Amino acid sequence: MNQRTVDSPWDWGVVIYSVLALAVFSFPGGVLNFMEERSGDSLLSAPTQLMRAIDHASAAIGLSEVGAELRGAFAAQIEQEDPP
């Protein structure tokens, strides 16, 4: 079996943007909150509307629930390692 390597910068770009897209679809609420906090001017209005659509799509297919579970597990892990 031939194993594919990532030699080209274009291949790295595809990998990086694929991971970013997965993160956005898995955690749309956090990205949306981040964008809404920083959209004081109308510069981020179009991207914010796009993130709202992604948030609704993610909730419709159940992916946002997976993201919420992952955030909860990560928060629990952080709290266990760092006592107050």
C-alpha cells in the first residue's frame, strides 16, 4: 500500500484548512461568541451571519453536541490538573 506524504505547501494548506473547518463545525458556539464580542463595527457582520448559519447547520446534524461534550471533557481535565 502506498502511503501518501505531504510534501507540497498546497497539501499542507489543505490539511490546515481541513482541521480549521472541523474545529469551526465542532465548536461553532465559541467562534460565534468570539465574533459577536468583537463586531462592534460592521466589519464582522457578514462573517458573523455566516457563523450563525454554520451554528444552525452544526446543531441540525448533531455535531455541536459533540463539540459541547468535548469542551466539557476538556474543562474537567483542566480542573483536575490545576487545583485552585
